[in-house]
Amino acid sequence: GELTEALNTLRRSLDYYPEGFFDAFKNYAGEGGVRFLIVRDMVNENGGTAGGLHYQYGAWYNVVLDIDALMTVHHELWHAVEQRITNEFDEAFSDLSWSEFNPANFLYCFDFDNYYENESMLEYVIPWDNDRTKSDTVYFDQIYSTVTPYEDRATLVEDLLNEYYDPDVYGFADPMERICAFPHLKEKLEYMAVQTERAFGSVYWEEVLQNIMNSK
């Protein structure tokens, strides 16, 4: 049925992750870890819908996914990864450090419902045609990246691990090449990689991306 199909989709996505990745979420007593919850619909207090969310409860990093939006798993797993990193290194993604990678005087809007209305942000987002001549003005992967610093980082990982990536559509060999063609995004990703390696001992997405691309 629908649930079986959803579980198979989720299992396939998680199979791309390297051995030992999920063990890194356990606490020093070997307790907890990552827990996935599949739900029918998620509706926020304003009546809007969401494809997924992450929250920590005790030793568990809970990743909640809408049954119709399981491809958000890489995005939501990054939120769990970031929480795991900051639990150990609380300064890892400080606003001061992260602001160095954004345009001068830029402020995230923190408006999850109307962020797309600010068309002035489009000049900072990867152009729809991936025009490399605009690479120096690109600071964000998507306009949704301008909502919060947390979503900024998660959208980068989400696009990096796009299981349906088509080189013919994007004009780059793989998602890593596409993102790194924009210097400011490359800087962000490199900073995230350093922080990830501190807690996980590896830059996990490099292996995940390789596994995804090799499966095509």
C-alpha cells in the first residue's frame, strides 16, 4: 500500500548514508539516535503545510516527514546533523560567523509564509538558467534559503543530495559542481563541511552524493 511504498522510498534514501553515520547521533551512553516519523499531513498554526520538521527530545533526534514529501529527508536530516553538531560545539554556526558569508547588512526574514514575496532577494539566488556570469552575486541556493540561517544551510544540503539531479537540465556534471560554481555558496558549504567533520569525523554528504550519482 501507500505506507509500504513510502517506507521503501525512505529506506532507499537512507541507504545512501555511510556506515556509522547514524551511530554518531547516539549519546555517550550509547542511547538514542535518529528516529523517523511518517505522518499524513503537517499543518502549522497559520494553516500552512510543511513537508517535514526536526526536533530533539531527550537523546532522540526526531525527523518527521509527510508521507507525500519523503524527498525532504536529506533537508530534515541536515537539521538533525546541525543540532548534533551544536550540542557539542555550540559556537559552530553562530550568527556572527555565518553572517560573514552573506551580503553586507542582509537580514533573514524569518517569515515562513510570505518569504517568496520579497523579489529583491532573487538577485542573490541561483538564477533559473544557472547563468555563471552572475556567480559573484549569488549568496543563496533558493529564495527559501533567505528565511533563516538554518534553512539556508538545509537547502544547500537538500540540493546537493538531489536524487533526481539531471546534468542535462542543470548544465553541471553533478550537484557539487553546480553549487561550487558560485563562490559564496562554495564558501558556505566548505564552512559547513569543517563543522560537520568536527562532530562526525567525516563530511558525510560527500559519500552520500557519490552513492546517489553511482546509482543512476
